[in-house]
Amino acid sequence: MGQCKREMKIYTKTGDSGDTSLFGGQRVPKDALRIEAYGTVDELNSVLGIVRADNQDAEIDRILSNVQNQLFELGADLATPRSVQKKGVKRIDPKDVQQLEKVIDTVDPMLKPLRSFVLPGGSPLAARLHFARTVCRRAERAVVRLSRNEDIGDTLTIYLNRLSDLLFVLSRYANQKARVPEVKWKR
């Protein structure tokens, strides 16, 4: 491999003993609630990367690209305790939630009204979006657990709740665009 000038090493060895640094320098165990929360948000972002890798729909790709960028910001928000004022760390705010709601309010009226529960699946894109939705719900649960122990504000939980709604609506939209019927839940 050729020589490449790097500003930052990939491995630092500072986490070899099972702890890591938050933005602001505080060292915490890697299994701390805060690390679990932003790690699950990172996992969700990776799943959305998989969704986008096979997606052929430019409109859905644009929406998910915006979401991925916001999730990166949400992860940085979680990695920065409220007591730390770190320059360059954007906090998720109600406007970010409103952006998600605007997309939901645009896409949902294009769908047939729900009369029963639907099973995750349908087209490959819809199935991947359903999977992303379940990871989003897990991230939301991790953030709720963290919020019971630390001040993270209210907006992060609301954002993830709304994002899971958006992913559900997008999964239905993907099935509709692919002309793949939704699988209704049968009792």
C-alpha cells in the first residue's frame, strides 16, 4: 500500500481496557447506557446505508440521505453530555422532528388507509425499511433508558419515535411503488 498522510490514526489503543471517551473528554465504560444509545443509533445509520445501497428510488434515497446525516448529528449529540459545550456539535431540535413530520405528512396521504396491521416485508426495499424501523425502535428504547438516568433533553426520543413512523410509511410507499401488495396480519 502506498504512503498516505493521515491526520488521525484508526487505532488509538485508548479503548483496549473497555472504556471510551465522550466528546468533552470524560472516560466511560463501553457498556454505559450513553454508549449503548449512540451505538444503536450508529447501527441504525448503517442499516439505512444498506437500504440505500440497493434502493433505486431517487425520492426515497434523498429522504434517507437527509436522515443519515441527522442520525450522525444525533449520535454526536448523545456522545456529548449536556454539561459540555462542544463547538461544532449540533443538538437535535424540534425543527428536525418537524422535518420528519413534513415528509410523513407528504407521503402518507398517497397511501391506502390502513385497515389492519401489516407484516414486515413485501418488496426487498420495503422489507429493508421495516428492518431499519425495528432497529430505530431499539435505538429509541436505549435513548429512553439513558434519559431516565441522564439529562439528554426530550427531543432525541421524539425524533427517534417520529423516524420509526417515517420508516413505516416509507416501507408502505416502497411496496406501493413496486406494486407489491402488503401482507396483512391474520389472527
